[in-house]
Amino acid sequence: MDLTTRYMGLSLKNPLVASASPLSQQLDGIRRLEDGGAAAVVLFSLFEEQIRHDTAALEYFVGRGTDSYAEALSYFPDIRDYDVGPGQYLELIRRATEAVEIPVIASLNGISETGWVNFAQDMADAGARGIELNIYYIPTDLGRTGSVVEQQYVDILRAVKTAVTIPVAMKVGPYFSSFANMARRLDEAGANALVLFNRFYQPDFDIENRVVVPSLALSTPTEIRVPLLWLSLLHGRIGASLAATTGVHSAVEVIKYLMAGADVVMSTSAVLQQGTGFFATTLADMTAWMERKGYVSVEQLRGSMSQEAMPDTAHFVRNNYLKVLESYTKTTINDGRRQILKLS
């Protein structure tokens, strides 16, 4: 069984990738992910706010007193001589790339194209095999148009691509007026991969204390539907690699994502719940299913149920929509999940 795949130019031993999580904050966790069977690991995200905070703090302490005496500027060092930014992150990249054989992909989370973009080069120099740009941005300005927001994504990607030579992936949400067009624009702007999709975490209200509180819920298998649709539609239509994320808890979701057209499948929630053994278990279940169905490689499986593979591509979305509405029965929810879990 050939489980190898390629993702944004990287050769991977299998299609399972550990997405950003607390496990990748320590070298021991990264080693455990590799030992568990992950073919690559995306480090936890470094946030634009962290870089800006460190830069501002250094500027403050280095600059204190420089206006007290005329000669003060002569004995204070140039701020450019300092290692500005979260140096621990770069050190983790260096140590991880030396300690494990699987590719280590750095992650940047931000919303602008200045300041933090320069840090991408430092990540590449530290040994990162790729960079995942996780743009978490919810436009709240009533005067900001959709076209302006879309252009911001493209500008950030181009700025990073100019700064580095290693592959760059874009992790984005599905909330664009025309995601197909947005995917094409990112592809044309140089994205080596698209990661579908980012989960936007919304706040909750504590009605007793009347405060806004953070609310984080791990993903569930039912969340695969939106990325499954877009993977099916984009497969074979853009040059960038496609990564599936969200809702991956078993071999069932992995197989579905691969059949839709994903090059790799990423998971965090299942790893946090089941441990790093999730990868080995999932690979074993997936291999057993592939053997039973006559597949000999991931390449043969990939995209086999995408729009490109359908005989009637023009009605792929509309016909599916109608079938969903017509297919509901009282036993659909209970029986559907029970049936697809029978992998062997």
C-alpha cells in the first residue's frame, strides 16, 4: 500500500499532518507526534500581536533616557542590533528540525503585511520547511468592502512570498462572497497550498456576571461538510496543494477528505482527545479500508469523488442540494454515522 503524498512541494510518508496545537509548543510533544505516525507537524501559531509587543517593549527599554543628555544617543545601542521578537519560537524550530525527520512547518497568525511578515524570513533561516499563514480576521468596519478585505489577504501572501523561498500555505475561512474566485486569486498570487478551513472562535456571554467570555469547543465530525464541498470543487482546478482540516476524528473523515481531493488531512481535536496514537490507529483503519476496496495508493484514492470525477459536473452542487433535502428520514442521523464507521 503506497500511502505517500506530496504537500506544497514536500514529500510525505502519509497524508496525516498534525496541525497547530499545544502539543507542538514543546520539543517532546513534536517528537511524540512523529513517533505516533504524523507525516509532518505544523507548529503552534506565532501571533502578530506577540511580535509587536516584544518590539514595542524593547524599543521602550532601550530608548529610556536617551533624551536626558545630549550625548546619551552615542552610548545606547542601535535597536536593529537586537534579536527582536519571540526568540523562543525560532529556537524551537531549530531544535525540532534537528530532532525529527518529518517536515516542521512554522505558523504565523496575523492580519497585516508589515512587521510580522519580516519574521517569516527568520523562520526560514531557523530551518522551517514551510510556513502556514493563518489569517484570523473578522472585518467589523461597516465601510470596509469585501473587495478590500480580499485584497488584504492577497497582499499579505505576496509580501511573505517575497520574503522567503520556502513554500507558503494559506489557512483561510470559507466566508468570502465567492470562495472559488478567492482560491484562484491566492493560487495565482503564489500560494503553495490552501488549508480549508480556519475555525473562527466566537465569544460567549456570561449572563450572570455580564461579561464576555472565551468559548472554545473542539471540532466534531459533522464539521467536515463545508471543507468537503470546497475540496471537491477545487480539486484539479488550481495548482496549489489542498489540505483538509476540521472535524477529523477517524479514518472515515480522512478517507472522505482524500476522495474529495485533499493532498493531506490535518487534525488537532482528535489528537488532544485520543493522544498521539490517533495517527497510527487512523492509518491502520484507512489502510484496511483501502485494501478491502481495492485501492493500492493514496494517489488512486485522491479526488475520486470530486466534481472533476463526476460525469455531470455542471449539476454537482445543485443536484446534491436537492438530494439532501429529499433524503431526510427519522433514522438518517443515527443510521448514517453507524453505517460509515464500518471500515472492516
